[in-house]
Amino acid sequence: MSSSQILKGILEGCLLAIINKGETYGYEMIEKLDRYGFSMVKEGSIYPLLLRMKKQGLVETHQKKLPSGGPKRKYYTITEEGRQELDAFTERWHTISMGVNQLIKEEQNGKVVEGK
């Protein structure tokens, strides 16, 4: 399984976490993802996801004119439903990541825990 296949399953939660910190626009999200090690994520991969998140009511958008007079930029903000989904994602992520980390740790140490 490639890292892009794994990433597809967690990208929505990561975007919600970024947007939850305050309104943001698409390219800014890419930069933040890159700082956290998600360098494989490109602009073209997040916009369809953001559109779907908007249709699901997880985020809202509005446009702002740039101070420099350039074209308007679309900003995303999280909705209450988006915050609830972020909380659910966070809980699922902690459960899954703890299980994966424990499994890898035990397998690397040659231990198998019966009944778990």
C-alpha cells in the first residue's frame, strides 16, 4: 500500500484540524501540511476534498479581496458539524494509531501478547 493510499483516509481530519485553528485558504493549507511532513499532498488533491467537506456541511467558505488588489481568495472556516467530525476523527485516530504503534513495537521486540 502506498503512502498516498494511507493518506487519503486521514487527510480530511488533518484539514479539519488546520481549519479549526482559524480561517485559511487552500494554498496555506498545503504549506501547513508540508511543514508537518505531508509533502506528497498537492493543491489538486485537496480542493475536491474541500468541496466535498463543504457539501457535507463541515466547512463554510467566503471570499476576501487581497490587500494587494489581486484576485479574491477563498477562505475556509469550520462549522459546528465540522468540529464534531474533527472530534470523532481525533478519537478514531488515537485508537488506530495506538494499536498500530503497539503492534509494531511488540513485533519488533519479538513479543506477542495473547488475547489482545
